[in-house]
Amino acid sequence: MVVPVYHERDNLAELVERVGQALLPTGWSFELICVDDGSTDGSLALLAELAQRHAWLRPVALARNYGQSTALQAGFERARGRYIVTLDGDLQNDPADIPALIERLQQDPEVDVISGWRRQRQDKALSRKLPSMLANRLISWATRVRLHDYGCALKAYRREIIERIHLYGELHRFIPSLAKEAGARIVEVPVRHHPRTRGQSKYGIDRTFRVILDLVLIVFFLRYRQRPLHAFGGLGLWLLVPGILILLYLGVLKLLGEAIGGRPLLMAGVMMALMGVQLIVAGLTGELLIRIYHEGAARPQYHTRALPAPRPDA
Ligand code: UDP
Ligand code: MG
């Protein structure tokens, strides 16, 4: 389990206890990696103290507050399990749901990621549930991963999927899209959700803007990463071609002896042609970057999955 922790002092003891209650009876070997994201409320000291008592608790301390995505990434890089579960440190997710998620991954080779679905979400309607509903719709439309609840932190993964993903910025919000891009099959399973009883939510309405910018980035990244020329160049051609036609038309008028100087159309033609050329050049530059990206590092271009087990009667 990987848990990002930022100012969760009053939740940690109960979190650790409830994770233990949920996992110890299973007999599985497990670890709880709590990544302290630069808390200044004593969360880290408490984690260190709790780790004295529970060998399976592994605190990690980031040098400063980097944000939830980076905290998760730090945890992923340290996780040793075959399956990796994420959940929040504020007990809004219920550790008791974890074993069922793992069992599903164990039993169903068709599934690589299980995403929690907070059917009864216990947050404020106007400030949290509504923006979240809009974001869910937008993200699932834009990235073509249809989920009811993108934002649920409680998720379970096969290890190899996590190894293919690299989180930074606000990317944790888009993990299902990134996972699908990495070849994962994702299902949603209803999970419990509780109100935050202690500590405060770290996010206000201002994050909406960051999320929107990241959404633009992620859509662009997922859809056009391989073909920047198609994205920029396509738009460029839509401007360049009409722009040239306008200029040709004005050129003919000029040749016929008409004055064309004061026409708004001249301005439009010049701008469209110029912008069109620039966008096409931007697309070509993107193509160069893609090629450098693929030829540079030894980065895998694809991933394979295990062949299905032969049926007993076959
Ligand atoms: N968190 C973090 N770094 C941050 C902000 C939040 O590690 O900069 C952690 C936080 O401690 C919690 C999780 O990310 O475990 C989700 O944060 P929060 O509960 O405040 O968000 P909400 O549930 O309100 O979306
Ligand atoms: Mg929360």
C-alpha cells in the first residue's frame, strides 16, 4: 500500500491500525509505505514512532512538499509487492476494502487495475462533488476511459502497470488514462467512503485551474504524442489554405486595378497564412522531438501481456 501523507497527524495512528486489522488476517506479506510529503505538523515523527511497533510500516520522508503525485511516485518506486494499492491518508477510504480488491486481481487475469467507485461519496456537494462530477465527465470523454469516479484514491494495480507509469505535477488525477495507455485493463468496483473527520482537505477551488491545464496536456499527450504534425499541422492547413486563397483573390483584384489596402480581408489573409505556416512548423518541430524521444533513451515502445492459460480440455 502506498499512502501520500501531508499534515495527517491525527489520522495516522488509526490508519495504521485499520490497515493492520484489514491485512494481518489475510496472511499475505504486505507493507504500508507512508510517504510524508513535507508535513510540518509532526506527521513524520509519528510515522517513525509507529514504525517501531509495526515492521510492515515503512515511512518515507520527502525533503519538502511536492504534491500528491510526486509523493505517490516516491512510494511506487519503493514498493516491493506484486500488487500495489493506493489510498488516502485521511481515512476517507476504508482499508477494509483492500483485501477484496487484491483477491479480484489474483483471480481475474483479465484485470490489471481496479479503481474504487465512491457510490456514496461523503464530501460537500457544491464545492467537491459537483466539480468532481464535471471533471469525471470531461476526463472520461477526453481520454476515452469511461469511469464513474476518476478521483477515488483507492485503487489496486498489478505491479507492472505501476512500473510503466511516471507521475508528476497533477498527473495522479489521470492515472486510469495513463494506465490504459500503458496497456492496462481497468474495472471499477464500488467501495466505501467516509467523511473526513480529522485534519483538513489540502485542496481548494484554485486547484480546478491546474487540473484544467493538466487535462489539456494529458489529452494532447495521449492523443497526439505520436503525431504532433497531425494536431498542429492540421490546424495550420485550415488557416494556411484559406489564407492563401484570400491573398490570391486580393492579388487578382489588385492586378485588375482595384485598391486593396484598407480591406479587413487583407489583414485576415495575411494573418491566416502566417499563422498557418507557423503551426505547420510547430508540428514539424514536434515530429523532430518525437523522433529524438524514441531514438534517445532505451524506452520500451510497447508492453506485452502474459498469454492466457490454456483451457484444461484443450
Ligand atoms: N496530500 C499530499 N500532498 C499534498 C496534498 C495532499 O501527500 O500536497 C495527501 C493527503 O495527505 C491525503 C491525500 O493526498 O492523504 C489526499 O488529500 P486530501 O484528503 O486533502 O484531498 P481530498 O480528499 O480533499 O481530495
Ligand atoms: Mg481526502
